[in-house]
Amino acid sequence: MSSVVLDSSALLAFIHGEPGAEVVAGVVGDALMSSVNLAEVVTKLVQRTGSLDAARAALGMATVDVIDFDAPQAEQAGALVALTRSRGLSLGDRACLALAAREAVPVLTGDRIWSTLNLGVEVRLIR
């Protein structure tokens, strides 16, 4: 069983060596990520590098189990909008939180607003 779910911001911090990267480095081999969040990471990497091949190379430095975004997770992420609308959480944010709730593990993120949520998911900030 994995010990944590990574948000896009956490994986990007690790890949780019940003503040908080060391926190992610400690769990990256034992982490899960929603396929929705992987799409976000790939999007940011392609925007930065201009190439899917370069994005894939950057992703190669991180071992993360990617979990397909299925119908039950979609429903959970959709339901979270009622609790998170005032905080402006995106679909990707809610997909990450839905996966963490399903797996009953903490989520790692760089998004401080998550620490103000009371969703029954432990939120650990990377910085």
C-alpha cells in the first residue's frame, strides 16, 4: 500500500528542485497520483519545455503509481465541489483529494489553501 498521494504541485516541485522537493523525494517511490494530476504535470512540463519527449524525460526521474480516474472517483471529486467552491479548488485538486480519501492516506501539496479544508483527508504541505 502506498503511503501518500501527490498533488501536481508536489511532483512539479520535485522535478524542478523547488522548495519542498526534499519532502517529496522522501516518498516519491511509495506515492500514488491520479491520472488527472499526471495530465496537469505533463501539461506544465510541455508548456515549459515545448516537447512531450522532454516532459517524459523529466517524469522519468520520479517513480509514482498513476491511478486511473474512474467513475467512483469522478463522483467523489464532483461531490467535493460543494465543500471546496469557496476555496477555488480545481477539478485536478478535487481528483487528488478524492484519491487520497479513497486510499485513506495523506496528500502532499504545495497549495496552502488545502490545509484550511476539513474533508477528512490529512493534508501535508511540502513548504
